[in-house]
Amino acid sequence: MSQGDLGRHSAAHDRDAAHDRDAARNRGEMTVHGEAGPARAWIRSYAARRGRRSALTLERVERFLPERRIPDGPLDQHAVFGRVAPLVLEIGCGHGAAAIAYCQAHPDHDLLAVDVHTPGIARMMAAAHDAGVDNLKVALGDAVFVLRDRVRPGSLHAVHLFFPDPWPKDRHAKRRFVSAFTLELISSRLAPGGVLRVATDQELYATHTLAALEAHGGWDVVIGDRPAWRPTDGFERKGIAAGRAIHDISATRS
Ligand SMILES: C[S@@+](CC[C@H](N)C(=O)[O-])C[C@H]1O[C@@H](n2cnc3c(N)ncnc32)[C@H](O)[C@@H]1O
């Protein structure tokens, strides 16, 4: 093969690779290279939502996001929270009832709430403002990338994952947030003795989580340790009303 052939070949290869990457991204899949482990296929754990944001959401975002969002780059806790306190990351905070309740019950801790859903984050920021909660900051985006790129290794006191999307169908199981990859990422970001708390009203998700923790290893797992500060609204109330049990799993990094 001549030099020219090689050049053409590599340009075509680059184009194909870029095309594959774009197609995968549109399907919600991507290869993530990170220090937390080997490359893996990142798969979107949330439904892609389209549509216009309401005037209320836009107003809340404009008013509250500048003071609540963490700046780009690795998190500088002192710069963001004005102190270095035990730091909790909540993944998929929704409209933030649990995040706000945690902050109120633990004024000496700080919490970073992450979600991809802007209306939920907007509602949480407005509620936090009304309640005078200032130990709560937000990141709008996929928690995988927040964990990987913004949170320093060994820096988290706890990670909360409450009522994650269950993706109950077998063919969607790969979309569940808990996976070998995310457990490794979370484990690397927790401080020694840090805790991952998962709550779900879906037995299938509890079974999935326990199996993933067991397969990953390095966790002391306790079942049924419901934190008293968590409000009983939202998915917890709906689950109980529908006759489902609430499964609380806490896994301490050993
Ligand atoms: C079923 S809702 C539960 C919300 C909240 N935890 C509650 O209990 O009300 C799941 C939430 O997780 C969010 N989510 C799913 N995957 C996520 C990810 N990879 N990063 C950030 N948020 C995610 C969704 O946008 C949604 O708001």
C-alpha cells in the first residue's frame, strides 16, 4: 500500500469511526474511557425527552441555576460550598424532595444533586431557595460523566440513588443505572467507609442491585436500613399505595 493509499485509508477509517460514534450516541450508547476501569459501552439510563420547557422552568433556571450549578471542571468543594464538609452525591434527584430533606437534616454536610431532567432540577432549586437551603448544589447532566469528570476519587461521603428508572423489560435491562461499570465508578469516588444507598419499590431492581454488588465485591451490604430523613412522598408513596414493598439497600465500601 502506498503512502497515498494509507492516507486515504486512514481518512476513510476516521470518517467511519466518527459515523459509528454519532450513530451510537444517537442510540444512547457510547464507549467511555475512564480511569475508573476499562472502556465500556455507556448506555443511556434515562428516556430521551424532547419538547419545550415551560415558562416557569425557564424562569427558575435563569434565576437559580447560576448560583446553584457547579462550575465546569473537577469539583473544588471549598470554592463551591465555601467549606470542605462530608459530600453526598444524589444521582437522579428528580424534583429534589429527598435532596432538600437530607440537606435540612444534615446542615453540616453538603449535597450535589444530579439529574438530566431540567424541570425537576428547576423545581428543586426553587424549593431549596424557599426553604433557605444553601448546602445544596446541582449538576444538570448524566451522573456517569459527573462522577467520572467532576468528582475527585475518594471524595464522597455517600452516593444516593433513590427510585431509579427500573427498566423492567429484559431487553432494556442494560439501561439500569446500577451496573458493573457504575459500581466501579462509584466505588472509586467514595471515601473509604463511604456508603451507596439505593432505594426502590421494584423488587426486580433490588434483586438486580444486590446481584451487581455481590458480583462487584468490596461492599458490606445491609438491607432494610431506611433513612429516617427521607420523605415518604413521590415514588415511595406511590409504590406503597400500589401494594409494593420499599427496598432500601445500603452498601458500605469495605
Ligand atoms: C424515577 S425518577 C426518580 C426521581 C427521584 N429520585 C425520586 O425519587 O423522586 C429517576 C430520575 O433519574 C434521572 N436519571 C436517570 N438516569 C440518570 C443519569 N444517568 N444521570 C442523571 N439522572 C438520571 C431521571 O431523569 C429521573 O429524574
